[in-house]
Amino acid sequence: MELNDQAFVELKMVAGFVSRGKGYLVVRPEIRKPADLAGKRFGVQSIGGTNWMYAMLTLEQFGLDTTRDRIQLLVVGDQAVLVRALETHVVDATVFMSRTYSLGLKQKGFSVLAEVTPTMAMSGIVTRKSFLEKNPETLTNVMKALIEALFYVLAPSGKSQVIKTIMTRLKLSDPSLAEEGYAAVIEEFELKPYPSIEGLRNMQRLLQMQNPKFADINTTNLMDSTFMRKLEDSGFIAQLQARYRE
């Protein structure tokens, strides 16, 4: 199907859990300033993915251009693989979306050159319009479950279990790194996870670099805040705030 509004007419973002995350630019020790990234190899997980978007926004923030400054983007793998790629000189720099990885590398002598806080629709719930219309109750229940899980993660009572999960999923042996990662994560989540139009537009702008036809998409048509608004108006969010307040 041709890439235009029609290709995306079935997709609706109904919630956005993280619209302003943090990225950590980690570089080899010999790279001391942004200009030193010229001619270097920059590791990404995939072209067009969230990690790539963070990388492009980071380079943009420093006034760097991959073509002009001969920065080679290398598709390496997920964040755990990117760690190994830095350690073995496969790449010279990368952006991590987890503070945990950046802290671990910093302890090994690598440099955290910068932190970036891009606005993007990077974590949320996306569904087909047809499913939304035919299964509103199911969608509402899924949203309720995920939003309550979010409150559990952010509540002090859930902290120990969340840290254990971080250690397991990221294969960490140092609890202090997981603690730091947890502290960073709880700053990113939205307690009222409405989808972010600004985040969608920022993603659209970046994706246009790969395919100019993304400019033809009306991002407003990709959002539906109806379900979030109903949940808030019903008192559901307020009930969770009271239940998990300590």
C-alpha cells in the first residue's frame, strides 16, 4: 500500500505512557567533545527505530550531520549488544535509553557525553480503529490494567519488585545499577497517559529523513484521546492515585 493517510487510517494511538524520555550519549574515552564524533561509527539498534531517533536527535542537538560529518551509522542490535559493541571497539558511540547501561559503562571508563530529553510518542497503546469500535470494553480493560501497572511501578511499595525485574531483564548483578535505573525510569512515565501529538509530529519529522512520504500523513488522525478522557472523567485515575499514595 502506498505510504499516506490511507495506509495508517486503521491505526489509533489511545495512550502514551512515555512522551519525554531520556537518552544517554555514551562514547569511547578518547572522544571528549561532540565535534570528535566526526568520522566515527555510531551504533544503533535499527534504522527508523526509537534508538535511531534518539541518535539523530542527539546529533541534531550538537549541530552534527551524518553525511557532512562522515558519521557512520551501524545497525548492531539491542542495548545489551550495543554495550558489547562499545567495549570491543565495533562502534565509537551510541545512545542508550536506559541510564543503567550508561552508568555501567561509565564505571568502565567510558564517557557519558550528554543527556537528551526528546519529545516522542515512544511508549503507548496503539490499536486498529476497527478493533477500537468493535471492542471498546476490552480496550478499556486493557488500558485500566496497564495504567494500574504503571501506578504499581511508581509506588514505593512496588519498588523492590520492580528493581528485581530490572535486574532480571537487563541481566544485572549490581543492585545499585538497577536502583539508578529505577530512579531514572520513574521520572519518565505519565500518570495521565494521554497520547502526545507533539511526540507523534517529532517522530514524523525524523521518519521523513528515510521516506519523504511521511510528510503527507496527518498525525492528528492517528490519535484518539476519547478512552483516556473517559477513564479520567470516571474517577479511575483519581482512585489509583488514592490507592497507591503512601
